Amino acid sequence: MPSRMPQVISPWSLAITALAFKVAHAALDLSSGSNVAVYWGQNSYGQGTGNLAQQTLATYCANTDIDVIPMAFLDVINGPGGEPEINFANQGNDCSTFSGTALLDCPQIGNDIVTCQKTYGKTILLSIGGATYSEGGFSSTSAAVAGANSIWASFGPVRSGSTAPRPFGNAVVDGFDFDFESTVSNMPAFANQLRSLMNGDTSKKYYLTAAPQCPYPDAADNPMLSGGVYFDAIWVQFYNNYCGVQSFTPGSTTQNNFNFDTWNTWATTVSANPNVKVLLGVPAGPSAAGSGYESASQLSAVINYSKSFKSFGGVMMWDASQAYANSGFLDGVRSDLTSAHSNITFAPTRTMRRGARTVR
């Protein structure tokens, strides 16, 4: 055989390849334990102007430490004119409103969604609920199905002949997240209809997620979490409750209050999806929650413990504005997640502990 000259690869080519690899693997990865999901939309840090005010969606998508962004919130499902309502705090200032409704029309956010997906490879979810959600769910299963159809028409793929208002234009979200803070009715029918609609569109991968609080069972989401709805991932709010990350005991294989083991047992024995991922939900800054904030260095031990459970999928943060105001937190957590996994294995079948739930 004739000899071949060795191929010379320039540093620039290596850099481009590395960047492409990072972008290609930036989306929610259900086979990974190092996902980072960061809520955007509520400007939790509270600054009205300046660098620490909530920035555009695309600003956060450009950050390679973030994989998933749930947009918070769609806080009314059946508003004036029978249309939903969305609220993104200061990022709604440049939106208009569809006539006869209270639904914002936000073409720039739509452009950002496309940029996030196509340029940065992020998974963009629309989170339904939030602390101000007050409809209480639906009066019947048929109303729940109708509500899901309405949401899909406005935020799912563009359908020929549809007259549904589309706040994000032709942009299509990658799925839906549920963040209900109080009891809601007929939500399994709503969730299952959304799942059915997503499964019916084979043009892309969609996800269904939820954000229960850590006391088990979750008062708001339990009818969905008790086996009736197929979730891809949940991010449990381990804050504002006795079972939050602040109750973790470093160095102990038995945790008295911190209950990731309980949620792992749910994932492996109760969930409709036995491969569902459970993410560790944490406040991204000292003022992000009433209790439960821990620094990135303090979270290292909690993350290392949680990594040893089969269902562990990474970390969720509330929220982007808090993370950006808290220098070193986001990249510190990412570093904790990508460090060597714990070699300790904990029993996945402990009895699930029950407790009171505190609203965020």
C-alpha cells in the first residue's frame, strides 16, 4: 500500500469541532445525569434595568452551562376570548396583545426560541402554572382536553387553516412543563392530551416535565405523578420545605429529611415512565426562595450523593436572573455535575416518606 502523509488538523478546526460538539449536546439528554435546567421569564432577582435585570431569552441560551430553559409562565389557560395568557415580566414589555384577549403577541421571543433551538441547541419548554395560577384546573375531563388542544394550537406546530393566535409566530416549543403550586382538577386528562398531541407529531422530539415540591406526595401534581401520566423528567423543588437541600447531612448515607431517595423510589416503582429523570431543584441565589439556598460549593456534596441514584438527571435552578446575579454559581454547579460520579450506591426502594408542603 502507498504511504499516506499524516493529516494536519489546525487548532482552529479543533476549536470549531469542540464548539459544535458542545452545541449538539446542549439539549435535554435523558441518558445523562448532568443536565442543567434554568427557568426564565419572571425576573426573580427583581432588577428593573441594568445587567442584572432579566435579559432576553437568547442571552441565556448562549451560555453553554445551560441545557434546558422552561419559560415561565403560561399562567392562565382559559382567559378572555377563550385564549391563554403568558407572563414574562420585563421581557413582555415589547409585546403587544391579540385583540379581544389578554394573550401577549411576542415575535421577538419567538425569534429567540428559534435561535435557542437552531443556533445553540437548547431545549425550550413552556411552563404552565406558577404561583399566580388560580384557575384550579378544569371542571371536567372534556374541558381539560379542550384546554390542551388550545395550548397546542398556539404553541405547537403551525397547522394549515388554523386561526389560533400564536404568540411566538412560527416558533414551536419543545414541550411543556407543569409548575402548579396548589391543588388542580382533571390535570391527568390535560397532560395526557398534550402527550398524545406531541406523540402525533414525529417531526421533532417533545418533552413533558413537572416541578413538584419535595414533600411526597406532591399535593398539586400527585394525580399526574401517581402513574397516570408519562413524564420525561421532573425537577423537584428541594427548597422552601423541610426536605430541601439545606437539610442534607454531608457524609451520611442515611438522610433524615432530605428525600431524593424517596423521589428515586417514585421514579423506579410508581412513575408511568420507569426511566424518568429526576433533577435536583435549587434556588440560584440567596433571594430566590424563602429557604433552601446553598452555595455551589455546599451543593457539591448534595449533588455527589444524588448522582448515585439511577434516576438522577442533573440540576434545575430558579431562576436565570438569580443565577446571573450570583457570580460563580452556575458554572460551579456545572462543574459539580461533570466531576467524577460517586461510587456509593444507595438502596432505591426505601419507603416513601410523606410530609407537609409549603408554597413557594
